[in-house]
Amino acid sequence: MIGVFDSGLGGLSVLSAISRALPDADLVYLADTAHLPYGARSDGFIRARVLAIGRHLAAWGCSTVVVACNTATAAAVGALRSEHPGIPVVGVEPGIKPAAASTRSGRIAVLATESTAQSAGLARLIRDHAGCATVHVVACPGWATHIERLDLDDPELAAEVAAKVLPLLDAGVDRLVLGCTHYSFLAPLLEPLIAGRAELVDVAEAVARQVERLRTGSEQREGRLALMATARPQCLDAALPTLGLAWLSARSSGPAQLAEV
Ligand code: DGL
């Protein structure tokens, strides 16, 4: 069984890529909705949540764990790996490397939570992989919360997104890295805004390929999906159609359950 988790709905973008890449894998998705957003929390708080969820998923029998959250990866993937040396742990980091490799203008931007924007992990990625590219790091407080509310058509959100992104385009940015798994669901808003000037960089499919590489041979493969949330599990079921993921419900073994983690 492959365990995938995030603070809330964002990791569903990664789950859907894994689900498409591995149609026979048994998957469990846990949304830590009682504690979101992670992006405004301290590293210590996020680490405690990641370790608690890791123990919960290990107890469920997960043989691989995917931290489907850039913020949690930056704050705690090392601690999670140390606590479970026998379980492959896949994290999600902003796609600085593919953005820097493909930019023509030499200017890229990463949109991220406040926590990720300030993290040592992002600074390291930029140092190691941005090469000569200029990297604009842009914190986007509140965006994940908008997505949790599913108010994706809210004109206020559209105005906020435009206010962050248009100055980047005017500065010559031609690659926009989605440095938070929630922001994949903003693609319908972002794509028309950047059309002809820049491209989005999302690592969800690369993460799915990494999960495929690390997969152990021993696990059961019945293509089932269990959904869990630490608060309001019914919101997880309700969100799937709005996020264009109704097809995932067909794979799910029943309504989302409350997880006491
Ligand atoms: N989805 C998360 C990420 O990739 C965090 C969003 C939040 O809870 O602030 O960073």
C-alpha cells in the first residue's frame, strides 16, 4: 500500500498522477485538514504532524510514503526518513531544476507557501540547480486556503493571482514553478494569464515516476483507494468532482473516513 498525505486537498494533485501511473496500486490518502494550512506554521509544528502521520500510515501497512506537500517536505522529510529507515519516503520539492533547464529568458519564479519560501530546502535547491537563472521566490499567503474552500472562481482570488504573476511576466519570467501542491488546481486560472509568455512547471508526474521506481514487489495490487482526513472527511469526497477528479471516486472503497492522528 502506498500512503500519500498533505495538509488538505493539494496532495490530490500528486495522488491523481500516482493513480494514473499505477492503476493497480493500493493507495491511501490522508488530508490533515484539522491542522491546515501548514504554510503559516512553524517547522516544529509541521515536523510533529508529519511524524504523527508517518506513524499512522506505517501502522496502516504502507510500504511507501509520499509527502505530497512541499511545505512538509522542506520542514520534515529528513526526520520522517530517519524514523522509518525501512520505508521509502518520497518528498515533493519545487521543480527548480526542470525550470532552470528549460528557461529561455534565464528568469524563473517559484510560487510557494510562506514556510517553503523561507526554507533552507528551497535555498539549497536554488543553489544546486538554478545554474545561471535568476529565481524570483514568491510567497503566496492564503492561496491554499482559497483552494480548500473550493472558491476557485472567486474574483478576489483571480485578482490576487494576477497581482502576483503579471509583474513576474513583465520582469521576463518564462517558467512559473508551482511550489505548493495546492497550486496545481490554480492551473485553469494561471494558464490563460501566462499564455504565450510563460509555462507552468509542476512536478506531480515526476513524483509519480519516482514512486513507481521505488515500489516494492511484495505489496497487494488491487487498485483500491482509501481516503482519510483529520477533520471534515466528507469535504474530501465533495471536493473530488470540483477539482476534476471525480474519476478517483470510482477507485475509492467508500466515503472518506475520519483519521484520529
Ligand atoms: N500543499 C502544501 C504544499 O505543497 C501546503 C499548503 C498549506 O497547507 O499551506 O506546500
